[in-house]
Amino acid sequence: MSSIKPFSKLPQLNTANVLLVENEGKLQNDLADAIVRQESNINVTVRLARGLPLPAENEENRPRIDLVVFIVHLFSEHSLVSTENSLKQLDTGYFLGKVCFLVTGARCGLVPDERLVSLRKLAASLHCPLLFAEHQTREGVSTAAQRVLKILRVSAGLVPMVTGLYLSSVSRCTVPLDSDGSVQD
Amino acid sequence: MEAQESATMTPRTNVTSGRRCLGLEKTNFRYTPGQLTALRIPTSRRKPSKRNDIDPEQMAYIANIEWKLSYVTPLYQFRHTQLVLYSKQLSAFIVAEKQKGIAVEVGPEMGFKVVFSVVHGMTETDEDAETVFIKIYSKPAFSVEGSAVKVVWSGWFTCVNGNLDYMRSLPSDFVSLPLFCANGPMSITALVKSWFTRMFDCYFGPLSLNSSILQWLAALWTECHPACNIRYLKLAWNLSTLPPLDISYTVHPQDAWNLWSSIRQNDSMEDSISIEKVRCFMKRVESHFFRHFRMYLSAGMLTRVCTSLGSAHCDGTIKITGTHYITPVLMLLTECALLKMPI
């Protein structure tokens, strides 16, 4: 089992690599197709994983991962639990602007509110952006792919004057303030 | 005089402060600019206790029937004193709609008789409005006086232990009866809802029971086991695998009680159940299943909880058979309805 490190390998020219981590494996493939099909002037490689840590066999062939996207389905409790377990295995260097959360099912009435609240608190404590996606329609998946691609370009260093750390401090998830002004802990 | 006054004041303040010190977790999802208070998801509830002051005849209206739940926004100028007038207006409305061609039922010509009634004793606090029951009887066109009338549709509005801040923040003409239960043909339910919407400027919406509500119900009913035997604890999950699996898991009541009491052994004297205990209970039930079948039940959705005290389904239907423990269930459902309300 190897843990990926953000700066242990050399970057390739005009290339960005993203790792999609999802326990269920449902949205990964569609999202990967949508990302690759987006019009862009850079080479994008999408790697898929069901959880971290990644197996050691592919260590040499694996390029430098610029962005790790954790896909969480709010329909199942198990998705959130496995994401939290995977997070513990991720190298801390990634949390400076190279991690992002993608959440599906946030609008469904059958989802207990506590799950989204705890996920927001988690994302806020890690200073990571939290994206909401609609995974059942093609437009939803392509919109999610566009947003992931925007963040990927920044964290791969392909946007001048903007770094992943800067973007994450601007776009990170915040937990809303309480009605009487105190911050929720 | 003053001594009497203070004696009546103290229990109430104790109760309200007791409620405030129950764990509360705040959510701002329903915090719209017009709302005066942010509603909170409670993280602990009182232990269920038996209530003996409800008229068993009136309870018989509610028990053993499968009700479809909805939430209702507050009703404008609804008066509990004008129920007879409302009965007449609603029956006239149904007849008029039927004549317009909005078919109620294809069948022999029938008249409808609507009866509104109040069921006393179901409220928990002074702010709760009294429960209102509606029954629609069908009268065959050529009936003889005194012949048996059949109940075609029944429904009720209730508010049990509603959120005090919310109720006090409502303007004075509004009555809050957030939980609406209906049983009968969908067409009549739609007619009744549209009449209420027109008369009292309210909005009905579907109330679905999410998995944390169902988990609370499972825990509350298990808690009642020593007092009245629940006979079984049946849980149903829906796993979105290929092919989709429906799993029905029945737990022997004594085993469920042993598990629950072992989780609660530290604070069995306390009056409230916290959500952590409920989650722990469900996790242990799920991990037992995993040990035998190697399947994660938490990856699916909890759809149904059944005991001999009642059953609840995630799409918003509930059936209550044990009328003595009806109050905790209604409290839970009222909170659920209040949380779902758009305002």
C-alpha cells in the first residue's frame, strides 16, 4: 500500500491528473468520461479508485496526482464512513488546495440532514471546497465535470497567478454562522 | 393567592428549561430571511411514557389504520369553534366538484356527509392546538333514515409538542397544526387539500420519513418493550445493487431489548434518549448482519420499521396499533413536519 505524495514526482508538460475516489463506483466512470470529453487545451488524465490507500503495484507508472476528488453519496451512510477512512490515509500535503469533495443527493428529502451537516463540518475543518452535483442527468454530470476541471487546472499550476492554496482559501466550504452570531463548532 | 400562582408557575418553567437543556443541534437549511427563528434538529428525546387520559373511543379512530402523512403550513383564521360550518362548506364543495366533472368515484350517485370533530387530550403543551378530525361518510342517494353510513375517507390534523419558539413566532391569526394524516381515496384527499388551501391559505406537502426518523422510531418502540411486548422488530432495507436487493431483517424482541438496555446501561436513569445511543443501536444491528452476510446495510436505505406497536414506511405512511404509546410517535412526526416546512 502506498500513499501518494503531492510533490514526489516531476510534473509533465501541459498535463493534469485527477484522482476520483468513490466507494460505490457508480458516478466515477461517467464523470471521468465527461471530464475527458470537455474541450480544453491541456491533457487530462483521470484515475479512479475505490478507496485509499492505493495499491503499491502501480507506484512507478502512476503520474503525479494534482487533485484528489472524494465523491460522497448522501443516500448511504457507508459512503460517508468510507470517505472519512480514506481521508485518514491521504498525505497531509494534499490538504493545501489539492483535495475537493463532490456530493450527490443533497436535495433528496429522504436523506437525513445530519449527514450533510457533518460532511460540511468535515470539509470546513479541512479547508476544502465542497461541490454539489446532480448525478442522474447528463447535464448534471457534465456540469460537475466542468467544475472539477476548473479546480484541476488551478491545482495543477496551469492557471497563471493562482495556486491551489489560494483558490481553496477563497472557495473553501464554510459552516454557516449561528443565528445569534456564534460559530458552530 | 400568590402562593398558588407560584405553585402553578414553577412546573411549567421547569418543563421549559428541561426542554432547553436537551441536546440541540442547529441546522440552517431552513433559515430563510423571513423566518424569525432557526429550527433545530433535536439530538435527544424524552423516554416514552404511557398516557391514559385519551378517550379510547377517539383513539380507535386513529389506531390500526394506515395513514399517509403530509405537512401543512399554518392555517389562517381556522377556528375550532366553527367546525360545524366547515363541515357544511366542505361537503358542499365536494358535491360541487363532483358535479363539475372532477370524478370522485365512478359509481352510484352518492351524497357526502362531512363531520369535523375535535379530539381532546392529545396535546402536550399549552401552545399546541387541539387535534381536529375529519370524517367523510357516503350516503347512498335513496337511503332510508338510520341506515348504516360508511366512512369513505378520514383525516386528521394534529400538533403534539410543537417547537415553542416557532409557534410563538407565528402572527396571531395563524393556527399551527403541522401534521396531516389521511386515509382514503387519493381523489378525495386532493379535494380536501384544495378546499383547505383555498379557505385557510395553507400549503400541503408530502412528508417522507428519512432513515434517522425511522431509527428513532425503532429505538422508541424497543424502549417500550418491557412495558408492552413488541413481539418483533422488523426492519427493511433497500440496497441499490445489481439486481436491487430488498432485505427484511427481523429481530427477536428480547434480543433487541437486551441490546438496547446494554447500550443504555450507563444512563438508564436518565429521562432522555440521545441520538448517539440510537445510532449505536442501529450500528450494532447492522454489524451483526455484516458478520453473517458480509453486506453493509448502511450502504442502502432503511425503508421500513415494524413492531407490534406500529409500522412506518419511508415514503410517509404510518400505522399505529398501540394507542398507549402514541404520543412519542406523534411528537416525532410533528417535529419532522415542522422541520420540513418551507417557512
